Amino acid sequence: MDYDHLIREINRSYPLHIEQIRLHREMISGVYFAEGEGKRYVLKIYRSCKTADALQSVRILDYLEAHSYPAVTVLRTAGQESHILLEAQDGLQAAVLFRYAEGATPDGIAEAEVIGQQTGELHQLMQGYPDELIHRTKTDYIGDYLSIMRELDCASESVAALEHYGNELWSRMSDLPRHFCHGDLHTGNMLRDSRGQYVLMDFDDASGDYPAMDVAYMSDNTHFNLFHESMYDNTRRLFEQFYSGYSKVRTLSDKECSAVFDFIAVRHYQIISRIVRCQGLQSVSKAFCDEQYGWLMKWRELCLSKP
């Protein structure tokens, strides 16, 4: 992205005077830090295929702001639009400008109970959300990673084993209650502000699927690449801390609580797929996929061995 052109587009559309901009990270969207007249902003430019996710994210954030729930603020253009459209090689890309949020990254273990309560409040508030939410498919959660393994020509036995495990996971997921979930809830997507509230951001994976998924991702106390049997018990303990706060607001069924460990496996399928689809097939290797295959198979066996 040509920074000078981007600055001109922002200043043309917003009642601001941006003086400099720099890329922070590139994934589902390009995240940029912008500055002007002593103020800071965050700009997200979404891939053309993610426009629906971008606009849903804006609608959710507007709803949360209207109900005084702590989340990042979407800034309006001079014409009171929530976003602008930028031309790119693959089509028009939605760009959303946010007010820069101040705060510290929370300690997900030490602060689990308080974060749990605020997450329960989020889910409770979203019960009244008036718009239809996107529903993700089995391909989004499971299937795309299997396609990537086939593209990398991974061992057919490994692909078949992960497909079988994915079918097990999907069968149990599909039986769970559906409503709003953030979809990518972790301490990297929140800031603890000066009032002790957790300001949430990155609602790009939000859906009308499984609230238990948010609980699972916040309870995940595993290492993504290195497997150790202690991770199961560590995750269970973190879940109990988190749920002690969450359950002050709303409760989960026994099936949803059990699904916490399934969703941790699902997250592996999801994250690898997300990396590859954003950064290209060259961003992972067959060796990496073999390691993930081993991790997931060990996790499945560990979960089966636990009461």
C-alpha cells in the first residue's frame, strides 16, 4: 500500500489531518497505526473477500458502544459513513478507522475470573443484538486446513486421520447452542484500561455460532506447537477460574463445558488455515503440518483418557 496515497485518502474522507502512517501487522486485514495533530488512530484495511466480516464488525461495535460496553470505537467519515472503500488489485477493500485505545495487555491467568465475568456480560448483551449474524461453515472451521494439507501433498494417512478427528469435532460442535461469539477472544485482542475494564477489539471472526468457543479460547492454557500432557489439566484449571466469573452472569450446559477441549483442537485447524490463506502456501511446510498432526492426535488421545 502506497502510504502517501493512503494518507490522502484518509484525509479526504475524514475530518482529520493524518501526517504519518505505518504498517503494524498483516493477517486477515492490514492493521496500520496513523498519527496526526498529536492524536493516534488505528486503520484496518480488509481483504476484498472479507468485506462482509468488516461491515458486521462495525455493526457489532456500534451496538456495543450504544450500550456502553467497553470496545474500540469506530470513527465516522465526514459523511458519517462507517468505512471507506479503497481500490486494490483484487477489488475494492473496506477500510475502517478506529480511535486508538490506551491500556495494558491483561494477564489471562491472574485476571481470568474478572475477564470471565465481562465475557459473560458481552454474551448476555448480545442476546439483544438486532441484526443477523454470520454463520461459519465446517469448511471455515475444519475443512480448509485439510485442503491445505492436500495442497502440500502431506501423507494421505495423516490427512485421513485429521479428517476423521475433524468430523468428530464437528459432530459435537453442531449439537451445541448457537448465538453470538467473538470468535477470536484472547488477551491479545483486549486492553485493560485505567478503569479496570477490558476494551475488546478485532471482532472480524464474530459469528452467530458457539458462545462456548469464546470460553474455550480464553481457557486455552496449551502451547500451540509443543505438546505436553500437563496442558490438559492446566486448561481445566484456567477454565474453572474463567467460568467462576462468567457464571455470575450466564451459565453453560454440561455439553458446552465439555466442548472447551474440542474447541482448542478446532483452533489449531482454524489458525493454520488463516495463516496460509493470508500469507500464502509458502508460509507453512510439510514438516510443520506433520508436527501439528502429532499435536492434534496426542491431544485427542489425552482428551479420551480423561474423565
